[in-house]
Amino acid sequence: MNTPHDSVVWLGVPAFPEAARSALADTRLRANLRKATGTIREKRLAATGELDDWEELRAAGAAIKRRVLRHLDRYLEQLEESVLRAGGTVHWAADAAEANRIVTGLVTATGEREVVKVKSMATQEIGLNEALAAAGISACETDLAELIVQLAGDRPSHILVPAIHRGRAEIRELFRRRMGDRGRPAPHGLSDDPADLAEAARLHLRDKFLRAKVAVSGANFACADTGTIGVVESEGNGRMCLTLPDTLITVMGIEKVLPSFADLEVFLQLLPRSSTGERMNPYTSMWTGPVAGDGPRSFHLVLLDNGRTATLSDPVGRQALACIRCSACLNVCPVYERTGGHAYGSVYPGPIGAVLTPQLMGVGQASSLPFASTLCGACYDACPVKIDIPEVLVHLRAAEVDAGRGVLPKPEALAMKAAAGLLGSPRRLAAAQRAVAMTGRVLARRGSIGRLPGPLARWSATRDTPAPPPESFRAWWRRTHTGTSAAEADR
Amino acid sequence: MSGGRSAMLRRVRAALADVPADERPDDVPVPRTYRRSHAGEDVVGLFADRLADYGAHVSRTSDPATAIAAAVTRRSVGSLIVPDGLPIGWLRPGPWRVLRDDPPLPVAALDGASGVLSTAVAGIAVTGTLVLDAGPGQGRRALTLLPDYHLCVVPAARIVGDVPEVLARLAPDAPLTFVSGPSATSDIELDRVEGVHGPRVLEVIIVDDGKEPPA
Amino acid sequence: MRIALFITCFNDTMFPGTGKAVVRLLERLGHTVDFPQAQVCCGQMHFNTGYRREAVPLARRFAEVFGHCEAVVTPSGSCAAMVRDHHRVLDPGLSSPPVYELSELLVDVLGITDVGAWFPHRVTYHPTCHSMRMLRVGDRPLRLLRAVRGIDVVELPAAEACCGFGGTFALKNPDTSNAILADKVHHVRATGAEVLCAGDNSCLMHIGGTLSRMRTGIATRHLAEILAATEEDAHEHPS
């Protein structure tokens, strides 16, 4: 059970710049991503633009999350009490290993060897499927995209649409070759029409739903005052899992708690419009403990820490825990749009992943991710709960730089220190400017500089750089406005 | 287990050392300046339009029995699940077999049924959403999930403008299902496909009679 | 009014023409421009790359040099945003003077959109990320451009998309930066513009670098340079 497997951070994925390079070389991936993110961006803008109080809703969503995070202990205790009162059982898991142990134990106790799963970031984060497999239990993903990823032995590359990196032709091939291995094979003459592919998935999963005795889900939110848990979905696989089996096990990050049922009025408006760009997703299921004669007879809620309290302890980084997993930030990110999700090497890709992954995993893990952003700010604008992702990125960059201080400084750190020295006084800057101008004259041809060696090689491979002018602005000012030459003024 | 619980709560409290000890949750302000509703005057008309946007079949009538019979006939429904508590007289006798969930139907029977007729406890106009709470005329959740055709008949009086209004009138101790159109997926190239695991056809009949029907 | 110019270290060294254009423009509009010579750098590069400790003295120096000024103008959206949003992160005790990006100064403070410029060229405008999303300059630069005589302002497709520069991002993630830039260049070329304009020379240098390498013939001009251009100038200093 302790064999190494994927968790928040995936094994064997290089640092972002290298992983991105191979992703960028995949032209089919680039085309799939461009089409998909372009489509969803337009839908989101239309859906959010429809509400003239969208900014007020965002402000309320951000404030509710802030309230929760600042008083998380109290809300967790209240949630536990409410779930117990409703007839559910609550488990507390400090980390992935403990959560996996709890879930495996619960499934084993039912005597079942098969579980159906609703798409859940939390169970991906802890590598639950692998842990269950090690205990001889097979977990069947029932969300279409998760099924695609599972059949392909692949990794998810998007929070909402985990198979966004796959085009329809690839999916058809995958269904034809692999569906039979795990149950009902794909129908003969399967086309690559998404409707036909969805139908194949429907037929493949139908028996599994009807047979299932145990389901594992995540949760989009949990209301502390009532103990109500909610799952937001589109396909109906969630309803199947939440309704047909006898036992339901829900694994939920501790940050998903909301103060009250009434607060759903904010999040049920923010989430679908930000996520799929719909006014409302097709299905939202909410349950408050087990209900006699309707759905599972036993309900277990597993509350997962797994790095969340460490994240909570940073007053700046804490806001990343407000994330409602809508994935709007991925869809608007210029970096994500080009590289896709795999380059981030984490269950949580894109801008939110770049701030969440290093915090959940601790310093030193995923250290290239906070730098995988142009800081363009599109993610912050799109975020329905106003997580200032650029602020957290820059904050984590500083933590990363500070962690490297005291050891042998890297060339970058030396350059930064040198630059800070030059920029620390107008005299030193002016001297440097004269040196730059001289170097520029040596390197430049017809006013611009072409290819350069060293750290500038990759920059200059595709970009010319203008030759530095012979006279800086400050030198010109002195000459024209103060009547002194630059050399004199420097003294 | 309780050891894990207290250790986790301890870690949460330690992480919140910067929060003043005397701060209460209500001290963190939540601006509630957003609208209670984005719907205009014609709530029922909006509800119908928005549901139709999702690809649901929507019609309005003041004669539900005739509209239901016509819909079931048009679909050539062979067997129809009818939950307890549906208003008397909504379903006329016809060439369809009525399946009652008493005693509870096995899953295979639910899966084999050609349709289900239910009502909804509420409708949300702005989002085109039906709300089911397993109450009278809706039955347990599986009834409206497994058949491929869901015919939902909603009295116009139960339709509210928007999400905040509907939540204020729901009791969360019942299992709640919000249905907005037929099941759908956008998992392949973000192309929306209607009809996956939930009912592939959603038909909604709005009953334009201000009065609640007798159960 | 008396306006202090924060030239920014990057413009000072690489694009003095932009600073000269700001001086010429504001003086033409009847204002007095000061250039406090003790100014250096706002610390943006260090701050954004994680070198906060190194950025602190730069932020303090900025506050010392400009603290007394009534209004500060800078021809850089990202440096204006750095001073306005991040200096207090570096040192909560710092009190910054009112710092305006050029289009904000002209439209909001000086209340002017027609600055009397003449620029008979087809121009497209790239709204740089920090101007757009941190400063929220909105359509102020475009209103200024549209009031220029002789100009033909053409819309840039996907204008709000980042150019992929991101300061040290372009050096740390050169391949991704290039991929983003390629799309921006594609859109710029699609406009048929002769000149690409923006309010930040760093982004312009980034996009212009590829425009130049690809020999597109499309020039880059800072907003200040277009707004400073007049018919008389053109006759006096034909370029």
C-alpha cells in the first residue's frame, strides 16, 4: 500500500519549463487546447455578463470564504455535529495515507470489491484509486472525461475537463481498443461524433451503476449549519453514484465547508457560470445524511487535511483555499492555453495549481510552478471568489528565493543582487548605462541586436533587441536642462 | 479516529494564530448587495424560455391531463413510472402501463421503464431549473433518474424568479435534486452533447392555473 | 501644473525617446515637468521575481525622491502599478505620492483627450496587462489615440491577451513565452497596421523583437511618442 504513486504532485514530471517545452511541441495538443479554451472562455463571458451584479456576487463569495477560513475550526466542528445529527459518520484524515486507509477500510467492511466514483479532485489528490487497487478493490471512474483518462492510463490535464488534451478521434480509438478490457465494449462502427462517444460511455457504465453497492464522491460544498453536502455535475453519473448504492463515502477537503445552507445562493450562481459557462449545470444533488427508503443507507464523510492546514497558516497564501474548482483561471491563462495541464505535473494545474500545489506540498516541491506565469492577471479577473492569484504567485516566488538564500547563490541571485546595486544609486545606474550603450554599439547591426549567447540565447533566438541608445534619458536631461554633461553630473 | 480529529483541529487553530482571539465569524463582513432575483415580471415565461435553451421540451397548458396524455402518446411510452402523491386526474388511462413504486420497484424495473411522470417542488426561472425534493408526486430520487424520459409537470405557482428565492423555501433535510435540462456533457472538445446517464429527454409541462392541484 | 516624471530605469536606459516625448507633450500642453535626478527604479523586476529584500531599498528610495511631489507621471503601466499596489507590501510605512500612468494623467487629471497630435499612420493598440488589469486604464489610451489627427486606429484581435513577456518569465520560460508571443504577433500582422502602440515599452520591445526578426516592417511606438508627434515636428525633424 505504500508503493509510490501519484499524489498532488506527479512522479517523473520535470520542472515546468522543460515539461512545457515538450507540451508545446505537440501540435495536436496545442490545437485541442486552443479550441477548447477559446470555446469555454466565450461561454463564460456570456454567462457572467448576463448578471449585472456579478461583481457583487464575487464579493460575497470571496467574503463568505474568508469568513470560513478565518474560523475554520468552528465550522468544522459544527459541520461534524450536523452530519452526525443527520445520521452520517465523520472521519478526519490528516494526510493522503490516512484518508486512503479510512476509505479502504470502509469499502472492505462492506465486503465489496468494486466502487463507482464521481469525479473528485480530492480523491485524485490522495491517489485513492491506486490505494484501493493495492487492496484489491477496483474503482470505476464514471465521469466521461475521467473515464477517458482512466481507460488511457493517462493523467488529467484540467480541473473541469480532465481529458481536454484529447481530441474526438483519439477518444474513439481509445474506446474501441480499451472499453472491452473493463466491461462492456464499445459498439461496432463507433464514430467520432461526441454524441456517439457519449452514448458508448452510457452503455458501458450502465451495468456498473445498476450493480454498484459502494460509491465514492467528492463534495463541492458542505453546509455547517445543516450538514448538507452538495455535488454539482452534468452527466447524471453523480446522481447515479449518490442514489443507487447502499454505501456512500464522500472525501472532502476541509476548506469546502460553508457557514450555512443559505450561502449556497451565492455559490450556485458563481460556480456554474464560471465553470461550464452555463446558467446552471444540469444536475446538483444535495443530501443531509442518509434518508430512509431513498438512496444510500450509510453515509461517511471523510474530512481531508493533506497540506491544507499548512496552507492555512500563511495569511497571504491562505486565500488559495477559497478555490471552488471552477477552472475559469485555467481557461483564461495564456500559459495554460499553450502548455496544457500536464506540464504543471500536478492534479491541480493552471494558475490555481501554481499557487495551490506548492503550498499543499510544502517548500521545495513544485518550486518552478510559481514562476510559470506572466502575472498578466487574467486569472484574478476571472476568479469567482476573487483569489488574487498573482499576489500569491509573487509571494511564493519570494518564499522560494528566500529558501535559496544562505546556500551557494545561483547565477540568477547574483545577477539580481548586482542589478539591485546598480539600481540603488543614480550614479551607478548612469555608469552602467554608458557601459550598456557601448556594448550595444558593438553588438548592434542596423539599430538592433540579433542572436546572443548565454542566458539570452533563447530570448534572442526569435526576437531582435533594439540597440541601446548612445545617450540615456537622464544624460539627455542633464545636458539639455541642467547644462552639465553626464560625466560631470556623476561626480 | 478521535486522536486524528483533535490533532487536525489543533493544527487548524495553530494555523489561524493571526486571527484575533476575540474575532467572531460574524465580525468578518459579508456584503449581501447582490440581487435576490434577476427575473423580470414574466417569471413563468422566462422559466419556459430558459429550460428550452437547454434542449428541454417545454409547453404550457391549463389542462394538464390532456397535455400529459398527448405527451405520453407522442413519445409512445410503453411503461410509465408514477410516484405516489401525483394529483388525481393528471394521468388518464391509456395504452401505457403504469408502474407504482409501492412496494419499491427494483432497479432493473426502473431501468426498463420507458418514462417517469413527476411534478417538482419548485422551478427557478432565471436558471431554468426544476427542483425535486422527493416529496409528493416526485418519489425517491432513483425514479426520476433511470428512465430515459422524464416528464415533469409543474404548477406555475411553484415557479420562483431566482436561486436565492428558491433556497429560502427549501427544507435541506430532504434530498434535493436541481435539474436544469437533460443530462449533458461537454467533456469531448467542450462540445455540448445532450443525453448521457440521466434522462436523455426532459419534457416540462407548466400548468397555468394559479391554484395548487389537489393531491 | 507641475508634474514630476518617473522615467523608469528601463525607459531611461533603453527608450529615452519615450521620456523626451512625455516632456515635449506635457510642456506643449502648458505644464511644467520636473525630473528628480536622484530617481532610479521602482523595484518591479526584483519584486516580481521574488527578490523582495532587494526591492525594499528601491521602493524606499522612490518614496524619498517623489514623496513631496504633487503628481508623478510615468510612461509605464506596470511600473505605475508596482508603485501603487506593491510598495506598501514591501514597506507598509511607505507613503507614495499620486502616481499616474500617462493616459490616466491626461484623461483624469488634466481632463484632456485631444492633445493636438498629428500621426498619419495606421495604428493598432495593445492594452498591456498591468495597464488593463491592475491600473484599469480602460479605453483612455484609445480615446487619446482616436483624437489624434490623421491617425487610422485599427482594432487588434484578441487585444486583451497577454504578449507573453512577463519580465523574467520570458527568460525562465522562453518556450512558453515564445508560443504566447507568436499568437500576439499573428494578430498584430492581421490588422495591417504600420505601427503597434502600447503604454509599456517592455511589452513593445518583446513584441517588436519578433516583428523585427520576421521583417514585418511593423514599427512599435509608445503611446507618448504618438501623442507628442505634431505636424510641425514632422517638418522640423523628418524621421
